[in-house]
Amino acid sequence: MAILVYQYPACSTCRKALQFLNTHSIKFETRHIVESPPSIGELTQALALLRSEDGDLKNLFNTSGELYREMKVAEKLKSGMKDEEALKLLAAHGKLIKRPLVIGPKWVLVGFREEAWSRRLL
């Protein structure tokens, strides 16, 4: 079964992740994270999985992105943005999501760290 990778083609980190998958002959399909962002349901699942691994809501955000700064998301998160509001924002603006994003049945990978990807996928 192929995994689904939400990615942005111009993102060098996404290209590294896809190269990793190809190098290790891991079947995958990609979805353009801006044109077809994850649904609120998928993001809710990702958040639950992140929290089960000691992550949090902020881990889903592309904190180095221009849109993140323009929309002052850091301030909103610090002032107690509710999960529902944050997930709606992420689902509406794929560029706000840290990429690549892979949501497995009982796991999630956010961003590309080769060691973490190796542990999960190899």
C-alpha cells in the first residue's frame, strides 16, 4: 500500500523526502499541499497522533513560512487559539502546514528528518 505524502514541489525539503522514498523503494503518492490541502479530518488525526508522541499543535505549522508571519499565527497560538480554529486555518491554507506531511494509520511524519523517517518506514 502506498503512503500519501502532502508536499509542495518547490520545497527542497519535500524533494529530499521524495528522494528518500524513491531510494528505499517505498511506494507513495503525492498530493500538492497548497492545491489540495489535507482535510480537517486528516489534520485532526495528525494532531491526535502528534500529541500521542509528545508533539503539539504548533508542530503542524510551517513556522518559518511567510504566510505564518503575515497572519501572525505565532501570536494567535500563544494567546490560546483553539484546535478547531487552527485546523480550519491549516485546511484552508496549505502553505501554513509544515511539509512534507505524511499521515499513516497510527503514525504521522511532519517535516523531513531522515532518522525519524528511517525509524518509521524502514
